[in-house]
Amino acid sequence: MLSAAVVIPLLLAAVLGWHGYTQAQREAAAAADRSARVLADHLRALLQVHVFATSRTASRLRDGSPDRPATPDALHAMLVRFASESPELVALTVIDPDGRPVASSVDRVQPDLSFADRAYFTALRDGGPPTLIARPVTDRVTGVTILPFARRIQGPDGAFGGVVLSALPVAPLVEFFRTTGETEGRSVTVARSDGTVLLREPETTTGVEAMDRASGFMRTIAAAPQGGTYRTESVLDGIERLHVVRPVAGHDVYVSAGIETSAILRAWVRDSGPLVGLTLLAGLALAGTAGVALRRARGELAAYAELRAEVRRREAAEHALRQSQKLEAVGQLTGGIAHDFNNHLQVIGANLQLLRGRALDGDALSLVGNALAGVDRAATLASRLLAFARRQPLSPTVVNLGRVVQSMTDLLRRTLGESIEIETIIAGGLWNTSVDVSQLENAILNLAVNARDAMRGRGKLTIEAGNAELDEAYAARHAEVTAGQYVLVAVSDTGAGMPPEVLERVFEPFFTTKPAGKGTGLGLSMIHGFVKQSGGHVKVYSEVGQGTTVKIYLPRVKAAEQEVQGRGIEVRGGTERVLVVEDNPDVRAAAVALVRSLGYRTIEAVNAEAALNLLDSGARADLLFTDVVMPGTINTRDFARRAQEICPDLKVLFTSGYTANAIVHHGRLDEGVSLLSKPYSREALAAKLRQVLDAPAPMGPGAAVPAAPGRRTVLVVEDDALVRLTTVEMLGDLGHDALEAADAAEALEALGRTAIDVLLTDVGLPGMSGSDLADEARRRKPGIAVVMATGYGGFTHPGAATLPKPYSREGLQRALAEAVRLIRWTA
């Protein structure tokens, strides 16, 4: 009650004061709006006279016009007649293409006069708008200060044929502005849409001829071409005003009527000040009495609120820790099981595939096929467990999700049956995202099958792809979400929906509402793990009797879309020599047998040390096919690097049933690494072997630095002067000629005047980006090699070599060689 006794008078004073001030503002805005409308209408009426007169004159002077005056005297008589028909016309003058006056309605023109220096003349001559209202000038014919209204004369074949000039006297217009409407703190400005100030009342001596784009006037007409209201400090006299802007209909001109905010404040003080002051005095008297009690109450409330906030923070942290520990424990358990389990599956599957190739009768082949199907189901189960634990190796590709969804339409129709209606909605201008396409397709297919079961085989499935932005408010409600731009895939069904208690548990592993034997409960948990591992967010909306919508948000990337490899696997072998390294004897024997069945020659080793000894002793191989998890002291990546140092042309293919190892970081394969996950089929092995063997020579950290690709002329585009200077010095040390550019504009200019072999550009340039510059350079010079320098990991550009920052001389040399190789390979 004591607080209320203090707060209510203060609140009442604030309400009264605010109401009075807003009322004063509304009245000021209404007065300014009336003035702006009256002045705009008056100016429009005046300009219509000048539009009509200049239009008639220009049409008579157009080449081929039957009414064209034959002599200067006839032209003068015509102008006199036109001017006499409208008292508002002070003078009507015709100017030839060289700026010389031909005739005027006022008097015989002086032949030595010239209008070529006038801004309106040069604007119309150089291709500006057909008509133009210019800043006030002293008319060289009448000597009166005028607003020039100029119209271009169309010459033969559309050429510039001169100007018709109509003089709008300034003095009567200013007098009309001065005597119209309220006068206290009032100003009027007439300006073109480009910010050029034509008139102002009261006048100012600041010399400002145009308002910049950041001014309130320019921002207002850009946002609302039909006029609006704004408050700003004038660039002309430094006084803050409330302005109302109205357009002059039919012309590129606006009238701004302003009232000084100080005048509004004075009116408010005069009308509402005494009442507000008395109310404030009463509130202050009560506030002094309640001070001590309020301070004590605030202290107690603040302590209590801090205690509750601390309890909530601890509960949230403990819950997050329990969830993290549970997920980590399941991940560790799953990874350990997956490694041994996938090894066993690999042995079984490999031998079954080899057995299928032998001469077997029909019953035996059927039994082998059933066994292989069981291997596939077991491998799928292991993969789902790894997906839930976020430990599957992802191979993300920059794609357009609209094309991914559309490419799945036929597969979904065959899978779901004719009783399910499928609708796909793809938004225009869809952003790109980086995602493992096969995992995304599996997720969409899984959701579609769940939807079919929820609809009992009959209903409508809708798949949408669009752009989305998750703001800070949404991120605050979902602790695992980072605010930003995302690409959305939403799968909606018309099924039975889920009650809240089921919805809370949908992502738990092995939780399912399906009957026994009808589902593992890993589908949604697998999708959740895959999306989180991809840096995205998944949200489920469901209502009983209405259906369910699952929304997958994947982060937007601004890189160009990459080509997705086709699904078809061609079983094609070769004659190259393959070094198979595997510590498990059964897995090694099965792998060697599969490789040999494809026609390759093989040598084998039990571990990395044995394999290096073989290579050191002179044995040679074209490809190293090695397990990732093996006993020994040599790291897998170090082993591959040392093997490539012995055999520079050696290609490397890793295989593993577990991903927490040296070649996978943050759930994604390291750049330049090829992996074949266990268990694998003979077809998958054949395709992967050929993919790696047919790829260009290795350029990883273990490869030797290639020789410089001859003497080249390199254009270095970098906005950081120090980085640019250092790079130029490195290129000189490598024997190349270097040119410099600070941005894309300078680079394109250099490309136009000099023969350039290699474009070395930073990705983050001011203005045009490095990627756009590379595309434009290739359009102009298709044979140019491109190196993209960047400090952001994972960046690629089609057909260009990537140079990560910071880079050494050797790294620069390697990138140049790679860029030249890519352009030759493309050609």
C-alpha cells in the first residue's frame, strides 16, 4: 500500500504528461501535414502550366513536325503567344544543342549568351530524365531569380536537339510559403527525390545544396514514396524538427513542412506543465516518506530472486550434464561395440559375397542372399546407433535441398504406395546448405515411413523446403540452438498425432509406440543425432487427431552448390597393386579375397610398422587400403603420410567400423580423406577403389612440395596491405611476376590491360567477393588459373585451389601448382 501511494501519483503524472505531449505532437504533425498538402497542391498547379508550355514547344520543334516555325522570328512569335496564355510563365526560352539561346518569349536574345554551363542543360544533354527542375538561378534572359523547368528537345534519330526552358519565379512562391499556415517554428523545404534542395523558407546560408542518403528526408521518401513523417536535426541549420513530407503529384519533387520540436515542447509546457508539476510534487513528498521501507523491500526481493535464479541455473546445468553424460556413455559403448561388431559383419559379408560368385544351385544362392540381407540389417542397426550417438562419419556436400527433395519423389511414391498423396512445396530462392546427402535422404525416408504408419496407409504427406531464420528469442527458448539463417525441410502428415507425454520422449533411443517387432525406436533418435551432428536443429509439432510435423533446420552456407555423385555403383576392377593393412586376420583375409576378386594384385601387412618395412624394402603399391583402428605406436594419419613419403604417388583409402579416430573430427571426415565404412559390400569396395585410384595425385601434407609451374604472372588481390606485400615477396622468391590489387575493381582493371596467368584472391574482399571476382575473371579469361585464399575452414570454390591462411611459401607454391593442374585438367 505504501508503494502504491508513491507509485500511483508518479504514474498519474507520467500519464498526464505523456498524454499532453503526444497530443501536442499530433496537433503539430496535423498542422505540418496541412501545410505540406497545401504547398504541394499549389506547386503542382504551377508546374502543370510549365509542363504544358514546354511540352507544346518541344513537340513543335521536333524534327518533321508540320507546325515547326520556319524562322527565328516565327519561333519568337510562337513563344510570345504561348507565354501570354499563362500569366504564371515569366519566360519561355529555346536553347540549341550547343547551349546558345535561339529565341525567347521575353525579348530578342543576345547571341553571345550561353547556357552550356547550367546544370539542367548538361543533365538533359548527357542522357538525364526528359524533364528536370533545377536549383534556383538568375535567369540570363530576364535577370529574375527562377526555378528552371527544362525539357529536352528530341532531335533527328533521337539525338539531343536542345532544351526548352520555362522560368518559374522564386519570389511569389516563397511569399506563398511564408504566408500559408501556422508560422511559429515552421519551415518549408522543396527538394527532388535525389536530395537536391530547390527552395527553403526560411532561407539558410549554410551552402548545403543536397541532402545525403542518411538524412531523414531521404530515408522517408525511400521507405514511403507517397510521403511520411520523420523527426531529425536539419543538416541546413542544425535545428531539430518534426517533418511531414508530401509528393508533388506527377513530378519528381517533394515538399517537406517542418515544425521545431522546441515549439512543440513549449506548447506542451504551456498547456500541461502546471498539472504535471503539482502531481509530481505530491508523488515526491510520498516518495521521501517511503524511501527506507522501499530500500529494505527491494533488498529482500533481490536476494530472493537471485536465489531462485541460481536454483534454476543449477537445475538446468545438472539436467544438461546428466543428458551429456548419458549420451557420452551410450556413444562410448556404441563405438566400442560397433568396431568389433562391424569387423565380424565384414568377415561374414565378404565371405558370403565371394561364395555367391561360385557355382551354386538356386537353393544355395537363396540361402546366401538371405544371409547377406541379415548382414545388411545388422549393419543398418549399427549405423543407426552411431547416428544417435553422433559418431557416424559425415561427408557433407554443399547442396540445394529443393533438388534433393524433388529427386526423392519417385522413391517415396514407390515406398508409401498409391493410397498416400504426396505433395512437395519448394520455395523460390532457396539457400544452400552443407549436409551429408545420403544421411538426409535416409532421414526424410524414415520420416515418410513413420508418417505412413501414423496415417494407417491412407492420407496426405507434405514435404516443404524453404528458408528460415531462427532469432535470438527462439534461441533463448531452445538452449541448443544458435540464432541465424537456416534451410528448412518440413515433413507433415495427416495421421493420428501424438499426445504430449509421447511427444516428450520421441527422441529417446529404443522408445517406440509401435507393437513389438514393428520398430526399433531408433528412427527419430537417429535423425536427431544426424541433425545435431550437422550443426542443425530438429523440432516436432504434433496434435492428437490433427497430425504431426517434423521440421529439420540445417545451417545456411554461402558456398556454391556442388555436384552430388550418382547412386549407381558400377562393379569395375583393375590391375593395380593394393597394399592391404589390417590387424584382424579374419578381416584381412576377407578384404584381400574381395580385392583380388576384382582383378587387383595385393600385398598385405598386419600393422603400420610391417607395412612401412615392406615399402622401405622396395615393395611398391598403387593404393594403401588400411584399417584406422590398429594396435601400435604409429598414428593412422602419420602412417599414411610416411607411406606417401616413400611412394609419392601412393593413393590412400581408409576403412573403419568406428569413427572416433584420427581421420574424423567433429563428426566430419578430414578434408582430402577417403573412407569406406565397415561392413562394406563388394560393389561398394569396387566403386571406392576406382574412385580413389582415378583421382588426381595426392596433394596432402605428406606429399612433396611440387615444383613451381614455370614462371607465371600472378595477380594478388588482397585488401590487407601487409598480407598483400608479404604474398608478393613470396611469389618473387618462387620466381614469379606479381601484380597487386586492393579490391575487385582494381583487379578487373588489371585483367583488362595485362596478361595474367593466375588470379590469387582473398575470399572476403570489400564490395565484390573473391568468389564473384573469380567467376567474372573466368568469364573474361577462361584459361586463367585461380587460387582462393581464406581464413575460414572448409571453404571450396569449383575449379579453384584453396590456400588456407596463414600460409607459408611452400603452401603457396603447392596451391599454385594445384591451380595450374586444375585448369589443365578442366581444359
